[in-house]
Amino acid sequence: MSEFLSFTVLGLVFGAIYAITATGLVVTYTTTGVFNFAHGAVGMIAAFTYWQLWQDWHVPVLLALVLVLLVEAPLLAVWVEFSLMRRLHGASVERTLMVTLGLLVILVGVATAFWGSADVIRSVPDFFENTSTGTISSVHFFGQNGVTIYDQQLLTMAVAAAVAVGLRFFFKFFRLGVAMRAVVDDPELVALSGAKPYRISQMGWALGFMMAALAGVLLAPTLSSTGLSIEQLTLLVVNGYAAAVVGRLRNLPMTFVGALALGLISEYAQAYLPQHIHNENLLGVLPEVVPVVFLFIVLLVIPGARLAAAGRLPGRLPPTVANRTRSLLGAGALVVFGCALAALVGETALTTLSQGLALAIVALSLVVLTGYAGQISLCQLTFLGVGAFTMGKVAGGDSWWGVILAVMVSGALGAVVALPALRLRGIYLALATLAFGEAAYYAFFNNSSVIPEGSSIPVGRLLLPGMHNVSDRMELVEIVVATALCALLIGYIRRSAFGRRLVALSDSPAAFATVGLSAARTKVLVFSLSAAMAGLGGVLYAGQQGGIGANDVQFFGSLTLLLFVAIWGMRTATGAILGGLTAAALPVLATHLPPALADLTGLVAGVGITLLGRSPDGVLGLALMIDRLRLPFTRVGGGGDVPGLALGQEALDAG
């Protein structure tokens, strides 16, 4: 009885923290229409700032709380709304998602710059802990066989309940709360009533950021044994995602119930599943696996989204389609240029180029899936890992049969992932792929019985007929040729009837279904094709570095690759190749810069998402827009007299 009550209390405490996190997500979405993927990073920044003020600078705890919750969080929210979000009203889900993912990368970079040193263990004590004696105030319930509840835990549950009740009344009965909900649907109508829509939107962002900061502050003492962790605090918001989805991103009471249910299920699973699971490695990752499995199940049972009608988004120009000749010329130019670099550059550049072009193949898979079909995936590096793992297990890891099997297994897994997610679109689909990727990482790639801890699965390089070994320079040539072939493939797909179906599915799912086309079949095919291409990229990526390990398939890797492709241009092959090269080159360049500029990824992400606020199609889309304004009518690729661009990058562009 005592054990059950103890786990129940822990479940309610963590559920309360998840409730506050999820409430902030729901508040932001309800008042701004944007699902903030950087919500966890905001809480992480708040937790580290709280530690800095209270523990390092010895600011009184109450003053530290005021500075974090009532000064830092609102000011950060106002900056985000003004500099990044104000131009996104009415923007596509994909575009807002990319901007918030970029904000996440920026905040993680800021935290790494200030608190990334592993030399200091940053621990936050309980509010009611006596630092001189080390004792914590507590209350005992239910007699001798009852349970002891610490005052910190009671405070957490009380704060969560107060937040839930207070926000419910605020949005239902207060004029400002009603206005904050209304500004999402029709800011012009709100302006007619004398209010300033951007001020109301700023208040929504400020309220959401304050909830994230509050969750970070309450979560910090629970990590006192291990110390604050940038990655752990940032990704704990996944639990908040699950609770927010229970409330369908709008219902605060259901969000609160979902958060408590998740907290209880997580603690009960850790308490009682060890009796039935004898794999110690799997037991060790239960705290991470249970929430993402909960999220995936919730996403499968929520009602399906209505099909969207057509309507071109403001500022998004119809893409040009390169003809076969231009695609062949562009691919040939890529091969010639790549071979020249393979003969001229040094060892470090060889490695970077090889890894970048292998990642470019994964990025090309995103062009087909997200750029053409409009299906968001946050788990492409999972398919990269599956392809590399399969290759490493077949015939010594360097067999052409291994390549074929790796592509087939990755493609089949992509189809399996697509099947349960057929009803999902937009944010829900992104969350489903995130949940799958995280579950695969913790249960498979980070499982020492699959890949030994600190080790990797050996993967060899592909031997061409008559060759006994493959040098680094020859490896680069192989990867360049594979990248060019994949670019030609997506160009052919875009010009084909299947490619036109993909674009139609993205533009108007309702019209797609109306004319009798099968959205389900098309989604399964494009997911399978995209995963197979990512698996091929994984084979080449792992072969270049000699193996595949858990660190190669982390969530942040999928996130940054997707972000860089979006920054360059999600609907172009050129954008994908530049995105893959950027993802590989930035960490190398950062090692040669002063410490103040070491977080080059965050810097590029900051510039990139600012650009995305102005140009939906990224850098290449902005160049296309400028060129169309400068040259009103230019003949492009056999498509007729259309506003166009005659740049070399169009040779590989396929949409």
C-alpha cells in the first residue's frame, strides 16, 4: 500500500509539471495559432537562469522567481512575437513549425554558450530544503502504512491546479481572455473593436512563455541528483505534447487530465513493468519510452482532421519545374565539380563533403515527402540509422546486397510508420513522427544490447567491380554520383503523374479526394519512397565514417537537417544539397572560430528563420522572387512564358 501511494504521489507531481507545460502549449496555440516546438527550450532557459540567479549569484529565491517568471519570460516572448512571429499570421503549418524549430535551435545554442560546460554540476535545491542540515519539509498521510509527501510536491500540485482553474476562468469570463482567443481567427475584426491585435498576440505569447518558465522552475529541483541538463530539459516537453494532444490543443481541462494520466502511467510503468520485462537495457529507458508511446497512441485515437481546401498561401510563388535536359546538365555539373573537389581538397574537407552529400540524400528524401507532398517528418535520421544498421549486418557490411536490403527495409519501415498516421496532417503528423523517432532511439539505437554503449555497428565502403579497397577520395566520388542520381530521381518524380499527385495532395487534400484519388495509398507510397532514400543516405554516411552509433540518429540531428533544408528551399533539389552540406560543415567550421562564435548552428538558424518569416521558400525562393520582379518574363525549362529564373540552381530543381 505504501509503495503504491508513493508512486501515485510521484505520478501526480510529474503530472502536475506536465500539466503546466502542456497548458502553456495550449495557451500559445489557442491565442496565436502557432504550435510552439520551442516551448521546452523556453522552460530550459528559465531553469538555468533560475539556477544562475539563486545558486550562483545568490539572489534571494523570491526575487529570482520574479525575475525569471515576470521579467525574463515575458520579455523573451515579446521579442519572439515581434521579430519572428508577427509575419506568420495565415502562414502554413509547415512554415510556422520551421520557425519554432529554428527558435528551439537558437535557445539550445544560447544555453550551450552560457551553461554548456560539463565541469560544473548545476543543481537546484527544493524550495523548502534546509541547506544547512539537508532536511526537506514534509507531511505524512494515512498512518503508519501511508505515504510521506514533501512540501515541494504539494506546492507543485497546488500550483498546477491553480493554473488550470485560473486560466479556465480567464479565457471564458474575462474580456482580455476572449480577445486573445478571437485574435487568432480574425485580427482585423478585433482591430475594429478598438483593440491592437499585435498587443493581444504578444500577451498570448507572454502567457505561454510564463507557463513554460514556471514548468522549468518546478522541474529543476527534481533533477538535483544529476544536475540540470540542456537536452533533458528541452525534450521533457515531449510529455507536455502528449497532454496537449489529449486536449486537442484547445481544451484546458482535458489537457490537465491528460497530463495527470501520463504522470501516473509513467510512474506505474516504472514500478510494475520490471516484474514482466527482463531486459535490463529496455527497463533503463522506460522513463523516456513510455511518454512517447503514450503520445503516439493518443495521436492514433484522436478524431481525424478535416480535409483542407485549396488556397495558395500569401507570398508563395508557384514553383518552376526543370525539364529533363536541364536536370541532366545540373546532375552532370554536380558530378564534375564533386570529382574535381575529390582530387584537390584535404582530408578534413573530404570527410565533411562526403558526410554532407550523404546527408544531402536524406535531405532529398525530405523534398519528396515535405516539399512536394506536404507531409512533415521529424524522424528522417531514424530511417538513416535503420539503413546503416541493416547494411552493417549483411555480408560484412560492405556488400551491394546489403545496400539493396537496407533500402528495402527502410522503405518498408516508412510504409509501416505511414499506415497508423494516415489520418494525421500538419502538427499531429509532425508529433507522430517525432514520437516514433524518439521511441526508436531509446528502445533500439540507445539500447546497449543492440548497439554496445559507446560503440557503433561497423559499416564498410562499397567496392566497385575490380576494386580491392576504397580510398577517401574514391568514396567522395561514389557519394557524389549517388547524390546526383537521387536528384535526377526526384526530378523525374516531380515531372511524372505521381509527382503531380503529390503536389495536388499538398495543395488541396479535399480536391484530391473529390476527384477519386486515394490519399492513403499516395501517403504510404511517398513515405516508403522517402524512407528508402534516407536509408540509402544512411548506408553512405555510415560507410564514410566506418559505422553507425546512437549519437548519429538523435532528434536534434533530424531537426537541424530539416531546418537547414527549409532555410535553403524545401521544394528544390539544390536546397536539399545545400542543406545537407550546411548540416555537415557548420560543426567543423565552429571548431575554428572564437568561443563566442562557437555555436554557429544557432547563429545560422537565427538568420534562417528570420528569412523564413519573409520568404516561405527560403533563400532560393527569395532569389527566385527577386529575379521574377527584375525579369518579368523569362523562358524556363519548357514551361512557357512564365515569371521565371535562369540560374544554375534551377538545373537540379524539381518543384
